Amino acid sequence: MKKTLKKIINIIIDIIVILILMVSILIVTLSLTSKSSGVPTIFGYAPLSVMSGSMKDTFNEGDLIICEITNSPSYTYSEGDIVTFPIEISGQSALNTHRIVDVIKDDSITYYQTQGDNRSTNPEPDDELQSSSSIVAKYTGTKIAGLGSVLSFLRTQLGFFLCVLLPMIIFFVYEAVRVILNIIAYNKEKAIEEAEKRVALSQLTEEQKKKAIEEYLASIGENKQDGQKP
């Protein structure tokens, strides 16, 4: 029963470690791709955290939305598409996701007028027109409620430390302790086997054999404390 419980605990810990490794790889990948291209990318798709309520109720603040990377000057969009494009907020670059409400053709260039679905906060279309060169992604229609807030927290230094680094440190300490305990248990088992072999060769009663084994194990412990070999 004890061995079964121990095995189950080890399996659970291994699963947790695998999940932590997957999350850490995801976060590192998102960070690296975001720095190089401005958009966090995984296999051609961008998982984006919704930071405002400008598209309520299509998706809400805190949701995670999946967008297809479309940052090509030749890509054509249609009215009704929900697209992502970079904007500047208080001097900082950010990504904004709004719906195309109008397609404007000017000679050989096509511009797109965007606006948030939440008309209470976005009663008018966005001031700046977008083009295929400025749009970086298109919403696929897939969203996961609430997961965007979690992903945003994990990408902070505190979130990464608490949810990834700290559990990994605890795991490695646990594994180190488990290895030490296994070594101690192995040495004790080998010592018992050696004692039993020695006692088996002698002409002693069962009680005397038991006592001899105990004395031998005790001497092993004393010798280890003194730095001597048995």
C-alpha cells in the first residue's frame, strides 16, 4: 500500500513537472517571437490577451483570443473581419484588435476602417486607417474566457517566478532529497544482506543471529561517524 501510494505521488509530480515545462516553453517562445516580430507567435498563430472591453461582447477583457498571423502586404481583408494592428498608447507600442467596418479603395491601395464592437466606448470608427501592411493578424473566432489574464500574469517577472521557477526549484530539491534517501536505503539493504551472510556462516540460534545483525548494523553506523570502513 505504501509503495503504491509513493508511486502515485511520483506520477502526479512528474505530470506537474511536464505541465510546468510546457508552460515555461510557451512563455519563452511567446516572449522571443514577440521581441523579434512584435507579435507573439506559435506555428503561425498568435494567442493574444484582451486588455480592454472595446470588443465586448464579441470577446471580453481577460479573454484569450487566437489570431492567424497575416502580416503580408498582399493579404486582402473583408468588411466584418476582426483584425489586429499595432497602436501607440502613452508612448508605448501595443496591439489593438478591432473589426473592419469599411473598405476604402484609393487608387492601387486599399485601406480599412476599424471600430470596436462596444459602441458605448467606441461610438465612432478609429481615427487611423489601416492597410494590409499595418495589419498583423486576423481573429479566428476562437477564444478562451479568462485565460488571457492568466497568460498576461505568467509573462510578468512575478508570475513567471511564482508559477514556473519556484515550482521547478521545489521539484529539484525534492528530487535531490529522494536520491539521497534512496542511496541511504540501498546502503542499509546491502549492509543487512552482508550481516545475514556473516551470521548464516556461524552456528548461532535465531535469537543470537538477530542480535548479531543488530550489533553489526550498529557498528556500521559508528564506523561511518568515525570516517572508518567496517
